[in-house]
Amino acid sequence: MIKAALLATALALAAVPAQAVNLVLDGGWQDDQVDAVDTASVNSPWMFTIGVDALFRVTDAFNTGDVYTVTNASSTILASTTFSTDGSAVPDYFGTSWSDLSYSRLSLFLAPGTYALSITGNCAGGCPAGFGVRLDTAPAVGGVPEPAAWAMLIAGFGLVGATMRRRSAAAPVVSA
């Protein structure tokens, strides 16, 4: 039984590339870099499993002009850092770069699941090209109003309008 568990663990570790890095949810920024054009970053693939909706963020922080591309394990392109921020504040070391429009950055919404994301870069600002990566719990999003709520809103505006109309028609005329 113990031999089988050890064998299963060894096989699982062998399946993970040596340079793979586990990313922790709400763990803050992690440093990474691309050493050559269109090659995977030093810490790629970034591996993690999440049970809640999350935001995967990448920001350049060193040389402007670099563009980074995020792909999943099946080489499907998820996004490129030419995208803008999602508007939320991201504090600490890379926070200034996140808010600075001269640096490239992206924010990907990820549903619960297991991910192995690789990041490549174009080194337009020069190689090595450093950047920051983080994974945060996504903020709760309010739902879309139900049709009944819209109907009540419209009916309320109609009642207010009818009341104002009745009041203006019943107002006495004062003559001098």
C-alpha cells in the first residue's frame, strides 16, 4: 500500500515539468521573466487549482513595450497583455506598474478548475523581460435584475408621473 502511494506520488511529480511553479490564491505578486523572444518564462507553467472564481493577473514592471502572452496547457492563447486592467486596485510591489498605462498588463477571469498557464514575451523592451504574476479571488458580481424588477420599476415611474400630473391639474389658480 505504501509502495503504491509512493509510486503514484513519484509519477505525479514526474509529470510536472521541473521549472513549474505553483501559484497560491491571494498570495500576492510573484516575480517571473522571459529570457528570449517567444520562449516560455522561467517559472512557466504556472500551476494551480482553484475552487472559486479568480483573477489571474500579469503586469510588466520594468521596461515599457513588452507584450506577454498567456496560454494554457493545450497551447490555446488565453490573452495578451495589450488588454487593460479590470479597474480594481492591486496594491504592493507591482501595484504602481498595474496602474501605469505605459506598462502592459492583463486580468483574466478564471472559473474553478485546474490550470497550467505558460507566459511568453516579445522582449520589445529588451531581454530579459521581467513581470509580475498574481492570482486573486474574484469579487462577487451582482446579478442581472429579473424582468419582474424592471416591471415594478417602470410601474413606479408611471405612478409618480400620474401623481405629479394629478397635482398640477388640481392646483388652484391664483389671480392678482
